[in-house]
Amino acid sequence: MNQTEFLDIKDISINDSFWSPIMERVRTKVIPYQWEALNDRVSGAEPSYCMRNFKIAAQMTHPELDYGVDNSLGHGGHVFQDSDLAKWIEAAAHSLVWHPDPELEKNLDSAIEIICGAQQKDGYLNTYYIISGLEKRFTNLKDNHELYCFGHFTEAAIAYYRAAGKRRLLDAMIFYADCIDSLIGPQDNKIRGYPGHEIAEMALLKLFGITKNKKHLDLALYFINQRGQKPLYFEDEIKKHGGSFHWNDSYFQFQYYQAGIPVRDQHIAEGHSVRAVYLYSGMADAARITNDAGLLKACGDLFNNISKKQMYITGSIGQSAYGESFSFDYDLPNDTVYAETCAAIGLAFFAQRMAALQPKGEYGDVLERALYNGIISGMSLDGQSFFYVNPLEVLPEACLKDRRLKHVKTERQKWFGCACCPPNLARIIASLGNYIHSYNENAIYTHLFAGSSSQFLLNGKNLTVKLETQYPRSGMVAVTFAMEGTARFDYGFRVPSWCQKFSVLLNNAPVNYKLRDGFAVIAGEWKNNDLLEINFEMPVTLVEANPNVRQDAGKLALTMGPVVYCLEEADNGNELQKIRLGSAQPAEAKTEFKKDFLGGINVITIQGKKIKNWDTQDLYRPAGLQEKTGQENSGYEDKSLKFIPYYAWANRGPGEMTVWVNK
Amino acid sequence: MNQTEFLDIKDISINDSFWSPIMERVRTKVIPYQWEALNDRVSGAEPSYCMRNFKIAAQMTHPELDYGVDNSLGHGGHVFQDSDLAKWIEAAAHSLVWHPDPELEKNLDSAIEIICGAQQKDGYLNTYYIISGLEKRFTNLKDNHELYCFGHFTEAAIAYYRAAGKRRLLDAMIFYADCIDSLIGPQDNKIRGYPGHEIAEMALLKLFGITKNKKHLDLALYFINQRGQKPLYFEDEIKKHGGSFHWNDSYFQFQYYQAGIPVRDQHIAEGHSVRAVYLYSGMADAARITNDAGLLKACGDLFNNISKKQMYITGSIGQSAYGESFSFDYDLPNDTVYAETCAAIGLAFFAQRMAALQPKGEYGDVLERALYNGIISGMSLDGQSFFYVNPLEVLPEACLKDRRLKHVKTERQKWFGCACCPPNLARIIASLGNYIHSYNENAIYTHLFAGSSSQFLLNGKNLTVKLETQYPRSGMVAVTFAMEGTARFDYGFRVPSWCQKFSVLLNNAPVNYKLRDGFAVIAGEWKNNDLLEINFEMPVTLVEANPNVRQDAGKLALTMGPVVYCLEEADNGNELQKIRLGSAQPAEAKTEFKKDFLGGINVITIQGKKIKNWDTQDLYRPAGLQEKTGQENSGYEDKSLKFIPYYAWANRGPGEMTVWVNK
């Protein structure tokens, strides 16, 4: 294996025309807004109860504390409410790396004090059970998200430790990890359980990277390896502690939790999509750390299954609202889709980890697809409202009147009772620098193209790699290398799968490269100020889906580079189903960058058609009747079609939208 | 108005190559099978409890009776279980008219004895409340179907009275009607309610036709007129008697029951589709009897809304499984559809009543569409299994794995716990003779074309009208008139909306006719043995849906005459979504009648194409890539497409099926 690791965000500084404004939006709008939300100070939004829960838990644990909250209020929100705070801490911590902010750091420290105040004498730390009754802790791993909250807090603690060097929360989470390890595991006196909602696997492996404590590695591996082993723990848990099995009536049964069969036997992505990709991400981390070929094989199969059979063109996943789950191969409904923002984020986690394991372009292709489309579509352009569900086709009347679309909103919402997506978006955007380059001692691979300056240490040698680009407005990327003297290493850049043709010059002259697994790799000795000029041709393209996808039959989607475009009612009128691309030629499309429109986007105009209304009220008639009777020359009128990037939809009030357009 | 009434089934004898075998199937298979089912004697099927409930209720009412059933078993099945028996009695009674059967009549008489044994001293007759507690009767009109069961039993009583001349059940139902009238109505001391599930309106109006008792007319009109008046009775009922409002979260609210606004203000079909068309049928009857222009206007608007905006090409209605309801205009999903067999039957009731009110071809068009497609698709060719839900597109894997399709079965089932559809099918098929001709003193109108001999009395003159036809295999219909001497009247036959061209000869010579509202009407003096030869050209036709229907965009359906065809996996392999009609020419279709295949059907073969699989595993690629790279001459392979009538699908095990085929 040709393993690499991704650059830490401390070693990269992003200055990108596309991403910097989004990162700033997260920093200046989302993170402050979420802090207010976590403290129940956003009027008109559902209360989070998150900080309140921790204050109550801390007061109960330390009666000397007084946060001025009435303990009798009880726990508020979902059983997994703690995780919202963890995700916010993680996002805020990441932002401190690229934008120090003493005020924010003060808020973080004060929140962490409250959190740590709630920690029990044995390390346990979960407000739901602290407030509602500790005797029940670890009796419903299946549904009550204790280990999920633990995982998120561990990720948060690591992020803050890396950002600010402060160990307060990290130590608390190590203490909690040790508490869990003392109670859950393969040994006879322990609970043989594992997380109902995965993430602790990833988190413990990251923690192991810091602590080097094998206990943390082993606990993560135990969680992964025990999953789906017979007898099924979740079945035993129900028998022992009661409770119902919500998915009894579903075809996926315990695979809702990816816990029906051992993970190495899982080759098709099944069940709750966020849970799934979080597990697969942990499996990929474990495969990397332990060189486990069986796990790697399963990860490869699962990645393939998703990216080749169950992924929307937007990089979104999770076709079914029932169980927020995968459905089956090539089933990709555009209207009833779930496509949770968190699932696309989780897919990005998985893709990044696969890319670290093996520098293949296909991983970066998926990462890029998700980031430029199905992830950032989750956030409004003002950073104050959010989508859970990211449909590819919307008819507002249907969302109101068709119960199967109850989950599909036509406008982003402020803050959800279950607010998983907004802070998850914040943490991935705030740590974007962690997704651009990976490296090992011999090589640097560029997976994403964003204006940035990165510091590498290769074989003891310091290097700076600077990217300059207007991507995805244009496919030109300039890469400048800075170092003392020279250095020998491979530099590989991903050739995006959407790109049919590219050129590359080194210091204005042709350069040899090898195409390997979707990367163009240039081997040799590099010297200071070497300039690589890459030009990915980025024409407007009409894309078709594999004919196995019945929902996209007879339809095309318009893309330009990694960005998927859509038609919105605001630009094209209603009745989008009547629009036909006809003989539209992408080569004749007009692309105009509008700086002040929807945050600065390309608007692509292409000549299409629209079916005229029939001159009768009939529902059905013989095909081609109109032509035969000669009443009209054509059943179509010319129509100029105006496409905008999918991620920018739904920023102008409710209306129809479609990604896939009838041919 | 040019009102007519439909011929009573006693006055028509059907001998038709298409319908007679189906009627025989109902008589020899369905009716006997259902009698066994009602008596819980079908192994492997859910018990009905229906006869058992009546036996318990009769024993409780008359302690001297002993049917050998343990009273403590309680009421079994749904609150509306009684109606299954009523529908069976009605179907069996109809069948006696055209096939006397002393054994069946004996079973009917014995069942009726048991039913009447359960009637209370004040006339009340509903096993659910008799067994479970009479103090609660008429406290949940909204959901507990008392008046629905009353309506069905009244229809059954009338049918049996007409078939056998026996009044036992009729008198019982008149007694029950009087009981209801004494308790429910506009007067101050009465319950101001109306049926939660309509049908009593139709039934009472039919009863009025026999009793001429204005009380029965008035009660029906009260049910119709009070519906949806403020304050809403169902809201009051909840307040007074408790209980929840299941549809609180729906957009249709009390329109689920068509009870949110007064019926004259209803112009769009909404809510539970069976309830809706039963109400509209009652409204049409009331409009006819009372010459109520307001009601007629509402009926016309509702019929138009359904037939022009909410009806499948199969004549099925009810787009949404949620609430088994209408959804909204031009929303006609083919896979998630509900399209209950009972709803198509109810639409046939409504269409027939509209046709009686005004002899317009559009009503017979809908009646015919429903009968030849969405109604008889509900029954297997062996008459022993039934569909509730009649999808127009089926992918078995999706039915298993996509929760939104949970209601869609890939095979007909034996007998449902809620067995509304099978006996409803039986009663409409057994009374088919009631749907063919309507007449008044001046005219006869033929709405359906089925081999038959009918007796009319026009202005005191006896006439026989004989139809001979192979319809729908062919569009030739011979009409022979028999009488003493001559008679002057208008004879009109519907020119089906699918027919682009027809000819008609009288005694082998051209004849003048007027086209009026979808009928060809021949006026004049008729003499014995006059022979009218009609020839509707009936080519194979590819049909398109109105472009407002987004789900059918880019698709065509194949029809021949009134029959809608489909592709089944058994004939065409799987992956039907890859099939393209391309430049398929219906004129070149090969039509072959196969006598021994699927009960004797036309098989239509047409040359189409099938998309080849891509030579990559990609999910998405630039459109037209294959052509550009010249790897293959074409992405398609030729494929001979074999269509069978939609009603005959799913008689060869589970498999894919589609009515709408990609262009």
C-alpha cells in the first residue's frame, strides 16, 4: 500500500475565491449563530437545550456549582443533544486555527468548564443519563447515542487540543474513554456492545494518534470487529433491558445499524446512511493503522457500491426517508430522496480516508462532488438556515400534498430540534484544509484544488506548496513549490473524472507525467520556485446517468467542472417538467460569472424548448396527434434555459427546481 | 336535462366473448370462494369473522338462538366487517338474475335469517356495536362505518328483493333506515351527523325508488346537504365523545371525508378516493331525482376534475397511499400509486350516474376505461386472488426495499383482513348489465358494447335490442332491433374517445346520424329486424399524457381500443426502464389473439430498442460519449416488445411491469 496522510489544518492556509467566502460565512455567521442556538437565545427557533442540559448535569454533579438553571427542568431535546455542542466546539476549534479569536476561545473555555463539571467520578459524561438516571446508562446502546456523543466529544476535544493546545476537554474525554473501556469490551465481565450510531470508531482512532495508548486502538477495533457478530448484541440488549425493535418490519433489520452481519462481510451500503459512512470511515482508519487487508477490501467494496450504484450526481447519499437510509443499487429517486447533508459529509469523511489509504483519483472525485454540491447545498448563502434533506427535484405543491415528500422542505430552516446537519457542516467547512493534500515521505498528492499555501515536511525537508486558482470557475491551477535548494519527490495531482482533456507545463515547458489511478504524477527533483501550470478543460457538459438508473431515464444534467447545475423556477418559470433540452448544444452554452448574484456564481444559459399546452383539456391522446392534424407546426416553443449551481438553489423563496432535465 | 335511466339487469341478457367469461368467473369462483371466506373456511387466508359476528350478535339478541358460536369471542375483524357480507349478498343476488341457483339462494336465505336475527327491537343492526356495547352506537360516525354498513346492506337488500322478490332483508333495512332517521337528522333532538364513509346516500336514494317513502329521500338529501356545513359535525363529535383526529397533520384535514366544506362548494376531488366517488355518486343520484342544478354543477366539476386531471390511463384513481387519497391535479405517479380497485369501481358508479343524468360520451368513456382496465386488474384470471392496489409500474425489488411502496404488492392476494375490493368487484361484474344501455321514453343510448339482448319499454312499446360484437378484440358492433311493427325513437351509441374514425350502416346502407356530446344519434322510425352495423376503427395506438403530468414525460402507453396494454418481465425480460420505443410505428404492430394465453388475449408485438449496458461501471458520464468515442455504433440493441393487456398482468408470478414506456 502507498499510504499517505492528509495535511493537518495547522499546516495549510486557504485563500480561495470559492471556499474562503464559505469558510468566512461559517466563521462569522454559522458558528456565532449556533452558539446562540445552543444557549437557546435564537428567537423563533426551537430551543436546543444543549448548554442547559450540561449546566443542569454539572449542578447535579457538583452541588456547589450554580449556573442559575432549575435542575427540575430535566433533560431537554433528543437523547443525542450533547453531540450538537460537541460539533460546535469542533467547528469553532478548527476556525481558531485559521482565524484566532480570543472571544470565541473564551466561550469555548467556559463551555468546556461546564461540560467537565458534569463529568462523573468514574469519567462518565452524558447529560441524558446524568439527568434522567445513571442506573440506565449503557442499557440502550442501540438507540440512545451514548457512544455517539462520546465520539463527537472526543473529536471536539482533539480539535481544540490541536487548535489551542489546551488539554482540559481532551483529558476529560480520555478519562471517559477509559471509563467506557472498563465497562464495554470482549472480556467476560463487560458489556459486549458497540455503538448504535457509529463515530466512536473514528474518534478513538484519532485519539490513539495522540495518546498512542493501545487501549484506545483496541477499543476502536473491538467496536468494529464485534459489530454484527452472532449472537447480535442489539438482540441481546432488547432481551435483557426491554424496548422495542423499531426496524422489525423493515427489510434491512439490524443492518439499519450496519450490525446484522460482521463488517468484513458487508459489501453493499445498507441502512441509515450517516451511520453507515461513519462506520466505513472508522473501518478505513483502522485498515490504515493496522494494515488490515480484510477491512480494506470491505471498505473498497462499500466505497465502490456507493459511488458506482447509490450516489446522486450531487454526491448526496441516502435515497430513502424511511430510516434515512440507503435503498438499493441504481435506485436514485430525485424527489423523494433523503440525501441528508450529514450523509454527504460522512461520505466526504470516508472518501478522504480512502484517499489517504490509496491515492486514487476516484476518492477525490467523490470528495469533490460532495463538497461542491450536496454538502454546501445544506446551507443558505447567508449562513443562517439549513437543509437536512437535499432533493434534486422539487415541486412545492407536491411537498405540501404528497405525504411521501413530507421530509422535503422547499426552504432551508433555521435550527432543527435535531440539529445534526448545521454544526456538522460547520466542522467540515472549518477544517477544509484537511482535505486538500495528502503526503508521505516520498510524495505529495493534491486531491482538491483550492487557493492555498501548505507546509510539508518530507524526509526532513521543509517544502511549501502554493496553489493559485479560480477553480471551479476555471480549470487553471498554478502550483508553486518553495524550498531551500532542491528536493526529490513525486508530485501527483488528481485529474478529475469530469475532465476529458488537460495540459500541464513545468516552468512554461512540457513535463513528463504518468497517469496512475486517476492522478497525474510527476517524479523527479524539484527546486525552489518551480511552477506547474495545470489546465483542466472545463466545458459546460450535459451528463447522462447509467441506464440502470430508471429515475433518470430520458434526462440529462448540466455540469461544469465539479459543479452540478439546476433549473430554478425563479429563472425559468414553473412547470419545469415541460422543459426539453432537445438538441441543446453545450458547446453553445453561454457562461457568465455574476459576482453579485447568489454569492457570485456562473449562470449558464443554453437554448432549449418548452412543451406548449395542449389545445384540449384531455389527459391522454394519441401520440403525435398534433403533428398529424397539422394544427400547429410544433408542440414546442423555444426557451432560453438558465442554469445556476445546485448548491445555490432555494435562496430566493420556494419554487420548483430540478437537476435532471428532460431530453 | 335529457335524463335517462339505465336498464335493470333483469331486462338484459349478456352473452359476450369478453365479459361472459369474467361474469362466469365471478359466479363460479369468486362468489363461492367468498362465501367460504365469510364463514372462515378458507385455509391460509385471514379469517373474515363476518358470519361469526352476525351469529354472535343474533345469539345475544335472541338467547333462544344457537349457532354454536361462543359469544365471548367478541367481535372480529374491522368495525366495517359487516359490509363484506352485504357486498357478497348483493353480488350473489345479481348473479341469480342471470343464473338461477337454488343452492346459492338457500345460502342467501340462511345468511339473511342470521342477519335479521341480530336486528334490535328498534331496528338497529350493526354487529360491532351489538357485540361491543350498544351504548356507544352513533358516537363515532366519523370513523366507525355504521352508516357505511347500513348503506351496503340496503344495497344488498334491494338487489336480493329485485332478484328473488323476497322482502325479508329489505324490510329489515327499511326498519333500520327508520331507526336511523329517528335518531339522526336536522331536527333539534337528533344527532346532526352524516356518514364518515359515504354510500348510504346512494343506497337511500335507491331505497326511495322502491318505497317511494319521502323519509328515505329526505334522509339521503340531509346526509348530502349537511356534509361540510359549519360547525363541522365531526369536530363536534370529537369534542363530545372524545377520540382523535387522525388527519390533523394532513393538508386535506376534514376533506379526507369530503366533509370540510359543503358539497356544492366542492369542485376538486379530495381525500379518500373511495369515499369521494361514493359521495359524488349519491350527489348525482340526488341531482337526478330532485333536478338540483347546484348539485349537478358540483358533480360535473368533480367529474371533470377527476377525468381531466386526476385519473390514470387505466381509469384508476387515488394517487396517494397516504389516506388512500387523491393528491393534486396532474400528479399521477405510476409506482407509488394507490389506485384501489374499489376506487375505480366507485368511479364507474359515478360515471354511470352522470351518464344517466346526461347522455354524454365522456361518462361512458371513463366507465369503459375503468371497467376494461383498472377494475378487472383487481382480480386474478382464476378468480381467487385480488389486488387492492393497482400500480402502473412495478419493480419487485423496490416493493421490497422502498418503504413508500409498502402498499404495492407484486402478486394478488387471497383474502384481505380488510376485504373491501373482492366483493366489490363481484357486485359490479355481476351487475354489468346495468351499465350498458340507458333510455327514456324517446331514446335509447348504448354506453358500453357487449354482446347482449335487452328488453325496453318505450312509450308503452316493447323493443328488443341485440348487440353482437367481439369487442374489445374488434370494433365491429352489430345492433339488431326487434319489435312489433315500427317505433319512433332516437338511438344513440357512444363513439369512444379513443376512436378516430368509425362508420355505420343501417341495413347495409349509409345512415344519417348526428354527433352529439360524444354520441352518434340516429333519429327516426325503426322497424323490426333493423340492423345497424357500426365499425369503430381500432388500431394499435401509442398514447401520450398531457404534458402537465410530469411522471409521464417522455413516455408513451400502448392501447388498442379501450384496452391499455403493458410490458411484463415474463415477456420482455427485466430492466424494463432500459426499453425505448424509439421510432416504433404502431401501424406496424403485430396483433395476435391467443385464445389459450392469459384467458384469451391480444398479444401486440412492436419493434423497439433496449439500451445496452455501458462498458464502464460509472454512474454518470457526458451524454453522447459513446457516439463520440466511436466505441460502438449505437448504445441500443433492437428488441421486439411484447405487450399484453394491463388487466392480465401479474398472473405469472412476480416480475417487473410497466404501462408507460420510455420513448
